Amino acid sequence: MIWAGNFTEARTNIIFIENEPQIVPRYIEEIFQKVVVSFAPFTGNQFILMHANARPHIAYVVSENLDEVGLPRLEWPACSPDLNPIEHLWD
């Protein structure tokens, strides 16, 4: 799995999570807690977490963590086209 975050004035480093087993707990520990929670304050009140409907993103424990820290997220319809700009950020 490859993950990265961007905002109009900044972006995170690209993070690689190898060896797929246990991906949800690793997503919470290695990405959400270490990167997202620390990156959000730098974006100000405009922060909205936008992630696709990938299984690690929509897992119940991930939603619980988002609610605990109070980070808003963009809700995606279940069958939406992939319009995520992150795929073109490093073009």
C-alpha cells in the first residue's frame, strides 16, 4: 500500500506499507496516528480528510479513531469514480 497526503500549500512524504497482512492496524498506527493527526493542525480549520473507499480507510476502527480526534472526513459514495487528486500530485 502506498499513501500520501496533500493540501494546497503542503504535502506529506510518500509512505510505503509493505506486507499486506494486518493492514488496518498498521494504517492506524503508521499513517493515521503518526501523519494525519500531526498534519491536520497545519492546515487550519479547512482540514477535511479525503480518502478513497479502500478497506483500510473505511474500517470501523478507523472511523472510531477519526471521531475520537475530531477530524472531519469527506464521505464518498460507495461506487463513485476515483477522482482523488493524489494520483496526479507527483506528475
